[in-house]
Amino acid sequence: MIGMSQKEYLALIEDTLSYIQQQQPKIERGKIKVELPPPPKLRKTLPKSIAKPTSQLAQPSPSLKKKENKDVFFELELPPAPLANVNHAVRKILKEIDPELYLHESIPSDHKAKKIKEAWKEKRDTPVIPILFQGQKYRSFVAKIAKAIDILYGPCRIVEIEPTKKWDLFLESENLKLIIAPDIMIFGTKELLPFYQENPQKKSRKLGKVPLLLLPDLSLYFKDPYLKRALWNVIKSILS
């Protein structure tokens, strides 16, 4: 440079380098910080070329399902039905042995056997003074009569008229003292009518061997209150 000696020129260069070093940041050895680029953002929807409807996703094969079911559940199989020709052959042999033998096509019901087995309950559960009744109309009136008799004269309750009831065993009960029933229910029940007995000369009625008090149309007791008192007097005269 013009007007500068070589010594001054070298001193200027050293000062310049020293200044540049002072302006640079100080970096500690082994702690160099490197700025990494931000992570890429995930797309909320897949590209059309990748996205597939759920119906097209791979489904487990039927063979795999079947295998899993076998591992978890037991499959019960019914025995094969007997062959018709075998039954026919057996029936033919039995008929040859006894031509009058009756063979059922199906297993007979044991309903009658159960009824006979439990028939003893008919006698045990029979009240002293039953009132035979059916239906809901006038039931509250009949129930009040039964309650009054039960309090004053002995066990009394309503007994439902059912076609399947063993009436012969019911009437053989030693507990029975008097039976009360509307006349329409005695004459309208074919299971009870064979047990009905009447003696016009003695003006007495029985159901089997048990005294029977027949009630007229129950609606009459609501038309004339005097009939209620008359009915109660008849009941008292019989049971007293």
C-alpha cells in the first residue's frame, strides 16, 4: 500500500484478523449445536391411490373362522333317526307273535298316570265346606259367603270347577260336610252332573254322598237383599 511500510502493513493484517475473531460466537469444544429441520406433518387423509373402503379390507377366511369355532365350542350332533324299514321289520315280527298286540306310533303321554299318582292330594286338600265356582262374575259375593262360613262353622273356600279335576276322588274325601254351588254350574258341567242325586220326596240333594246346597241365579241376591238373609239362615240351619 502507498505510504505504508511493510511492518505497518503486517500489523494492520493482524489487527483485522483479531477483530474478526472477536466478532465470531464462542463455541465450546464438544458442544456444537446443530439445528435440525422440523419433522414432516402427517396427512389426515390417505391418498386416493392408497385409501380403500372398509368393505374391501382383507376378511378372515371361512376356514379360519371354522377352525376358531372348533377350538372354543363343542358341536353336538344328534344321533341319526332310526330307519323306517327297521321299525317296520320289528312291528312285523311282533304282530306275528301276537296279532292282537297294539303298537303305538309314538310314546304315550304319562299325563293320566301323573294325575292318578297325585290323586291323594284331592282328598287331603279338600275343605270341609267347599263352594264350587267358576269365573269372575259374582266371585266377590261368593268369597264373602266362604269367609263367613270359615269363621263360624269350619274350613270353607272356593274350589274351581275344572274339567281335569278328579271329582270322584274329591267326593270320596272324609272331610266333606256340605257342598255349596250355583245350580247352573252343576247342571252345566258334564263332569259333575253324573254325581248329582235328588230325592224330591225328602227334598234333598246330594253330590255323590255329600249334601248339596244349590244356589239360584246369583243376580237375584243383588235384586232383593232379603234373599241374602234367607240364604244365610238356610246355611246356619244346615251347619248348626
